[in-house]
Amino acid sequence: MEEEQLYTVSVYTENNIGILNRLSAIFLKRHVNIESMTVSKSEIENVHRFTFVVNLSEVRIAKIIGQLEKQIEVIGAYYHTEDETIYNETALFKISTEHLYDEKLQKKFKFRRAHILTITERYFVIEASGSKENIDKMYERLKPYGLLQFVRSGRIAITRPKMAISEILEEIN
């Protein structure tokens, strides 16, 4: 049996109602858990990019890419390994203001690409960015301070190698 690994899947689509449902149904029908998902405008006008992170064998991800590309609105679908992508996540941590001047707390986020976004009388919000592992570590370090709220984005990623979408989009324009 082929070994599973994390893949970042990039799907370029037209911006049509219901496309998210159709794309996620492809993963659902194959009993694939989506670890992370983001949607945004892409580098091309009127084209959106869905970024999924899944843990599969290469044989299974290749089949899913084929199914994704059968969707009418899909311009292109690609998968990449961890080594082939540059990626990041962002997280927000809301903590009671009583901990604001705690030197230990400040040291915990000082060197983690984190900063304070806002301060109120009752709470302050720390924004951090980095890999999933870095965000997980930050969460564990801030948890003892009584997180009032925590939220993280899905993965955003770009590829190290040039993607075939570049040529396809040049033909469209």
C-alpha cells in the first residue's frame, strides 16, 4: 500500500454559486478528510483559487485531481507535496488584559512572528503567522493564560515550481 502524505491541492475556478459544494462533494464521496481549506481571488481576474490540504497516497490524490478537473467551472487543478510549496497560516488569540504585562507571556510570542493587534480594557488580541506546527506550539504556550477565543486560517500556499496554470491562463487572456 502506498504511503499517505500531506498534499496541497490548488483548484482554479470560475466564481460560480455552488462551486464549493461541488468541489467538497468530490472529497466527501471518496471519504477524504479535508485538513484545511481556503478560498481567495487568484492572480487572474475573475478566477478564484481553492486551496485544500489533504492526507492521501499519490494514487488517490491523482484520481481526485482528475475528478476535480471534470467540473465545468474548474480551469485547472494541481497537487503538490510539502517540499514543493511555500505555505503559511495565520491565527488570532484573544487573552484577558490582566496578562498583558506578564513578561513570560510576552517572551512566548516575541520571537514567533507574532504581535499584538489590539488592546482593550478587557482583552488583547495576538496575531501570529507560520506553519501549522508553529501555530500549534503557540496555542499550547498561550493556553495556560486562559484563551478567551482562538481562530486560525486555513493554509495559504504558493508553489516553488512554475505551475501549468500560468500557460493555460496566458491562452485565456
